[in-house]
Amino acid sequence: MTSREYVRRYFSDSARQWLARAYDDVEETAAYPVGAQRTRLALEGVVDRLGTAQGHLVDLGCGGGNLALHAVDLGFRATGVDLAEGMIAEAEARRAALVPDARDRVSFRVADVLETGLRTGSADAVTAIGLVEYLAADEPFLAETARLLRGGGVLVVSCRNRLFNATSGNDYTREEIETGSATGLLEELATLRPDRAVVPLLGEVVARLREALPGLERALAKDAASEGARVARSSPVFGQRRRQHSPAGFAAAAAAAGFRHPRFFGVHPHVLSPALEAVAPRFYNRFAAALEPLESAPVSLAWSSAFLAVFTR
Ligand SMILES: C[S@@+](CC[C@H](N)C(=O)[O-])C[C@H]1O[C@@H](n2cnc3c(N)ncnc32)[C@H](O)[C@@H]1O
């Protein structure tokens, strides 16, 4: 089976469980609600850069359509593209529940992101969230997004963050050391030192923590009741290697394809050791969510297991 076929089958067969794990409340799934954070950041990034919530947004690797449907709520027309029939079936079910005006402004199609069948220059914004780690290479993907976008259009991409390998203290760290690439990561990390702009964001974290305390207490009690055992995974494990990027590495590949003005956001914070997640997953992930106000600070790229990049074509 090719790796593309493996990806198609995995997401088609586990579509419902995958979406529940990525989007459901952390107390239900014990997993970080990464889907909600990525969708919010991506749409904020698009609207902020475009200066409007109008136009055509294409979401590549759209999964169950969450981002495209939110985009329609904001005022965009949206097209979602995904290889996995099971994901598109979930997206179509959600589309069918919309009021007619909204339903007419969104469509979904089963296709490879490199063969979307969409017109050159037909997109004002392209988003690709949780996608590039499953592709064989960046260049064909970046060339295709450059083709789809009009000049001045916005690209938002999320990537698994290699910089986090320098601080996570796990097998990824060992591999970066053994292959001699850890020094380069540390050099990139050294460019991310915070300045005074981080102080108000820390104030927001304090406010979030105050609000989060009752939920943190409940989460810890639930973790304690499950005797610290690993919570059963609610979707099958993706059994193949997924690619990672560093922010500077991805920006260089994007620049070669004509994308400018990169801006990065940290996604899925891991400020406490990731080893704690196995023992107290609900507490760990709820605590992490309280740190989201720091996502716009460059230093957050040191502890976030993913990042989101915004570019202008
Ligand atoms: C991790 S999921 C993310 C789904 C969605 N973007 C979200 O954030 O909720 C990745 C999605 O990319 C799709 N995908 C992976 N490779 C693809 C390809 N070559 N063409 C189209 N879709 C692809 C998968 O089928 C899957 O639905």
C-alpha cells in the first residue's frame, strides 16, 4: 500500500473518532482540543491578513469540514478538499444541517490536494491544517497553493514543530542529537527570546488560570479516579512516520514558492513535561489550554508541538 493510500484509509476509517478526539471537550476525550485552537488561529490569521471575511477560502485536507463551516459563518464562500471519503461524508452531513444560504456557500469534494480541479487564482485564502505532515514533500504542495491563490491572497499552514524536539526530552530529542541536527534547532530557538510584549500575554494567562481552576480540579479528580492509568485512545494510532518542520525551514520553502511575510503561532502548548500526560491527561491538557494566550509570542514556538504559519502570496 502506498503511503497516500494508507493516509486515505486511516482517515476514512477513523473519521468520526478522529474528529471527536480533535474537537471534543478535553474532559470527554482527555485529549488536547487541538482542532478548535487550529481552526480559530487559522481563521483569525486569514481575516487579519486579508482585512475582510469575504471571498473564496479553500481548505485543503479539510477533514470533517470544521474550518470551512466556520469560514462560511464568518461570511466566506468555502471549498473543502480531502482524500478520505469518510471525512467528506462527515463534512457533507454537517453541510446538510445548514440553513440554505450558508449551505450554498460551501462545498466539499473528494480529491488529492495536488489535483483539486479548482481554477488558477480562484482562491483568496488557502488553509491547510494538519495536512503537510502527511504529504511526501513540500514543493508540489506549495506550488499548487501558489497556483490556486490570487496575488495578495493568504496561505495558512500548520506543521508539526521540530523546534519542540529540542525541549521535549523524548525519542525525537535523541534522534536530533544522534543525527547532528540538534545544534541547528538550538540556534533557531535562540532567536526567539521574549521581549516586554510578552508581559500582557502573561497577564491573560493568569486570568485564564483563575477561570480554569474549577475545571482543573475536576480534571485532576477524574485522572486520580482512573488510577493514573492511560486513558484508552479514542481513535486508532496513526502507525506511520509524519513529517515535521521548523518554522525557519518551512518559511524558506514557502519563500522559494513566492510566499512572503511569514508570521508564526505556537499550537498545542506543552509547558509541563509531555511525560505527565500519560499519568494525568485531563489535568495536563486543560492546564495547557490555559496557556493559549501566549500563542502569538515567538517564544511559544519552544514549547508548542505544532505551529501555524501565515503567509501572503
Ligand atoms: C489531521 S487531519 C486534519 C483535518 C482538518 N484539516 C482538521 O484540522 O480538522 C488531515 C486530513 O488531511 C487529509 N489528507 C492527507 N493527505 C491528503 C492528500 N494528499 N489530499 C487530500 N487530503 C489529504 C486526510 O484525509 C485528513 O482528513
